Amino acid sequence: MSNTFERIQRLVTGRSIRISDHGYDELVADDISSRDVIERVGEGRVVEDYPDYPKGPCVLMLQSDSNGNPIHVLWGIPKGHSEAAVLVTAYRPDPAQWEDGFMKRRV
């Protein structure tokens, strides 16, 4: 498990969460419930980990909504801060851009 994901999980469990403006826009655009994303973070799987991202560590997760449909969620922690977990964006992955299982990008 990635260190970034472990940190995100602890922050979300402790309700230290923020949703970016872009994150809200994308949740609405893809009809994704913020509650589904937040409540199911512990069930997520790491797709890509960016511990050294210039704006702060972030991790792309494969999660699911309450109907079991796949969702990609990018969680981050602002650089220089120890909290909050920020939901940067969330979207329904496009099968044309992802391998089966939505864990690996198509080349």
C-alpha cells in the first residue's frame, strides 16, 4: 500500500476532508455522490501514486459508487501541509482509455 494512500485514508477517516472547486464540478458532471467517494475510500485501490508531485503528494484511486460502478478519484494533500485530504477530481473512467479493470492506461 502506498504511503500517500495511507495518509489519505487516515485523513478521510478523521473527517479532515476538502473538495476542490474542480472536484465539485466533476462530481456533478459525472453524477457521482461525494458521500460514495468519501465513504468508500477505504475500499479503493491505488492506480497511480505521485508522492513527489509539485503541489503535494497525490494518488489516483479506483473506487466504486453505491451501485458498484467504477470511479477514478484523485486525492491529494497540499504541499507543506499535513491535512486535509483534498478530493481534487473524480470521474467515471472511459473504457477506451483504460485497460480492463481500469487499473492501467491504454497506450
